Amino acid sequence: MAVKIRLKRFGKRNAACYRVVVADERSARDGKFIEEVGFYNPKSKEETVKLDRIDYWLSVGAQASETVERIVKRVKEGTKLVKAAPKGLNKPAAKKVEATEEAV
């Protein structure tokens, strides 16, 4: 049995939130899981992860998805999730977007 640490989607349509779960790789994305080890909300940029449990599962051979690896890395470093300026904006508009994100 191969074990993966991955995201499980929940929430309304167009308002998705994700739980970081440890699951058998054969189970469905939103199906059965072994343990819930975190939470991720891309809209509010909230990330919560139980680092001790993640480290345990990685030590016993679980594989983390790319997204989970990035979330864990950000939580360990203590950095916040920052979205890049939308493509196609000119430089003054991109700076305005960055300034509003910094003010928040």
C-alpha cells in the first residue's frame, strides 16, 4: 500500500478549500483517508499544517504531492502565501496590485 499526503477538496462551487490528508494513493481524491494533517484555503491564504505528523508520515515512506510540499515549505519558513500580479497588466498597474497586497 502506497501512502500519499495530498489535498482533499471541500467547500462550495467556486469557493474551494482543501484539507491536507494522508491517504492510500488508490482512494478517490475526496474519498477515504487515514489522517487529516492540515488545512489550506487559497482565497484567504490560510495555511495550517501539523508539521510533526507530516514529518512522521514522510519518515515512514509517504509521498507528498507537489502542492503539499510547497505548503509545508512555506509553513516551515514562516512565509505567507503571496499571489503574483495578474498577467497582462502594465508595470504601474502591477505595482498598484503589489501595494494593495502589502497593505493587507
